[in-house]
Amino acid sequence: MQVIEYPKKMQELSEQLRREGKILGLVPTMGALHEGHLSLLRRCRAENDLSVMSLFVNPAQFDRKDDLAAYPQDWEGDFKKAEAVGVDLVYAPTAGMMYPEGYQTYVEVEALTRRWEGASRPGHFRGVATVVAKLFTIVKPHQAYFGQKDYQQALVVQRMVQDLNLDLEVIILPIIREEDGLASSSRNWNLSPEERCAAPVLYKALQAAEARVRAGEQGAEAILERMREIIEAEPLAEIDYIACCHPMRLEPVERITESVVFLLAVWIGRTRLIDNALVEVPAQA
Ligand code: AMP
């Protein structure tokens, strides 16, 4: 497994591989790899001649310095895990290489980023869209893999690719969960044992919502109220937002007559976790 640090070197290699007719896949990550990442990496490996993982904790997408400082890091473990699933190449630049002195160009996706994560974390999606656009330009993948775990992010990336006519396919893969339903996340490393026990409450709330939609309930507010009750019953949990939305536009939905996505962000102690569930509405009898 090759590790490349310099953007120019990565770009030259990608260009050469493309000239040789190789199909390139990219999985962007911020490291501290877990089963969620590994599912994307395995799929990337299976579907491409060469699988590239980027490993870059992108300062531009953190709205709080303390959050960036607390972000878990385990490069040695990451390299081992990446190698074990057959990653061919790791692109791991420094912040200075991605944002050298004088850097001043950013990508902004508009309406889709105004709510939810975008509202709670100002500037977050500007940082995400910018770094993903740069990674696409540097690695030049034919296909790039993202997780549904970061639902709004996946839509933002798809939108950017469409709007900027970027020549690649974005593939979104399902959420990988721990045995008790907690969505795998690098941030789970920061949970104390007590907080770790409390964290599956996000999934419990999503499951309750899903069950009620499947049972034919249409009123979003009543379902959201039930989700709040479930989460508020957990003393270590504090809700940032819970929403029932249109699955593509992410606008709030009041009456559930078509597929919806439930999005939530919840603080468990000092760690902020996000999760979501895309729910199909049963056909009317
Ligand atoms: P991150 O390192 O957190 O930026 O995540 C890198 C990629 O892995 C993103 O596309 C995430 O959506 C995806 N990802 C993170 N957690 C999961 C999960 N539990 N299941 C599936 N994909 C995930």
C-alpha cells in the first residue's frame, strides 16, 4: 500500500493511471477508521482497478477549535486497517498542503446546507464541499464513495457534483451500526463507558419513528414528539435537532405521504452524534 502526501504527486499518478485505462475509486475519510469506513473501502476495492483512501482531518469543516482538537486520531491503526481491506493507495496530505498560505477559494452549496447540520455548524458544509472538490481534482476518481450516515453531506456532495459538472459518480452506501444499533462513528471513541451505554438512544428514537410510519401514522409532529420523549428519558442525552424531512430537499414535512428521512443530532455528554433513517411509506391499500 502506497502512501502519498503531496497533492502534485498524487495528481500526476492519477493522471498516469487514467492514461493507462485504470478505473479509480476514492473513499474520503478523516481517519480513526471503523466498520462504516471499511464497508466503503471494501466496496471501492471491489468496483475499481485502484482504490484510494484519503486520510485528512479537514480543519475547514470544523466550526469549533475544541472539536477539531478532540477529533480522534490513529494513523498507525488506520494504515493497518486500510491495508487489510486491500486499499492500494492512501492520500494523506497535511493541512498546509491542502490550504497553503494565501488560500482563499471555497465551494458553497446553497439551499441544501442552510438547515440541520449547516445551521448547527456554521461553515461546516463550505469546508466539506471545498475539501471534497479538491480531493476530486487531486485524486481524479471515476467513482467516489460516501456513507448515508452523514445524510445531508451525501446530498451536498451529490448536488455539488451535478452543479459543477464534475465527471465522476457518487455512490452512497448504507449506515453500518454496532450490535446495539449505535451508528459506527469515529466520535464514538470519545464516549465514556457510561455515555456509550446511553448512545443507542438515537437509534431507539429512529426505530420508534420508523415503526409508526410503517403503521400508517402520517402526522410528523406526533412522531417527533415521541422521539423527543425517548431521547429526553436518557439523562446524558441532549437534543440538538430532530427533523422529519423530504429525502432530497431536506425541507420539513408535516404530513407523511411519501418517503421521508428522519435526521437527528444529539449531544451525549460532550460528544455530538448524528444519525438518520430513510423511511419508505407503505403503499395505500
Ligand atoms: P468521516 O471519516 O467521518 O469523514 O467519514 C468518512 C466516510 O465514511 C463518510 O462518507 C461517512 O459518511 C462514512 N461513514 C461514517 N460512518 C459511517 C457508518 N456508520 N456507516 C457507513 N458509512 C459511514
